[in-house]
Amino acid sequence: MALYPNRFQKMCASNTRATYALEEGNTVRVTNQCRTAEGKEVQAIGQARIGKEAAITQGQLSPPKLQVRFAPAWLSWLPMVWGNYWVIQLGADYRYAVVSEPEREFLWVLARDTQLSAGDWSAIEARLREQGYDPARLVREKH
């Protein structure tokens, strides 16, 4: 739905989406896709794992902190290929999630639908301000 602009998504012009699939060993397959200005579909496939401070308790990840990598699997032993992927907001009935990392350099607003209500956007932006983020940096994506 929206993001802080970043170097690895600069080619994306529209239809950005992320798909997650639970795999064995408590890992998640992450598939990010988008359409370029020329209409080409591009895709990046990665893996997410439970973050260092997190654990699954009663079927829930707590705190909601993952690490994700898009580097090849054979490099997964290198700590620098894993990036923090923390759920910092979660909408009622999981309509949306806001994901960032400790340095607040990256931020994404993800949603199950291609539209969020004005009320959802207001709630997201208000909570971002409370958490020390700048909602004015968000760029909304075309769908």
C-alpha cells in the first residue's frame, strides 16, 4: 500500500505485492513482486525466520520480529544477509500490517486489499507519529 522509498524497490511503478507461505522449520517463504513502468513483472524470493528475541508461544510470534533475506541460501550463514522485519502495527482482523526495523530507515504498509479506508490511514499515521516515524515520507503505491 505504501512504503518509505528504498533502493531495492525503485524500479517498481505499480501493483507491488508480497506473498507469504509457511514452510517447515518455522520459516516463511517471502515472494515480493511488482510491475515496472514498462509493464514488466519483477520478483524477488526470500526467506524469513524468527528473530533473535522472538519465540512462538501459543501459536503466536512474540514479539512480532522476523529476519528476512533475499540473498542465495548458501549465504544464509552470513549475519549481514539477514535484515530485521518487525511488525510494528497490526490492524483489527489483520486488514493491514505495518513493518519496519530498528533504524526506521525502511517502512512498509501492507494490506490484504488494494484499498484502505480513510480511518485506517488516519490510525496508521497517528500510530507512526507516536512511534517516532515520519508519515510524510510514505509513498503510496498504485494498484
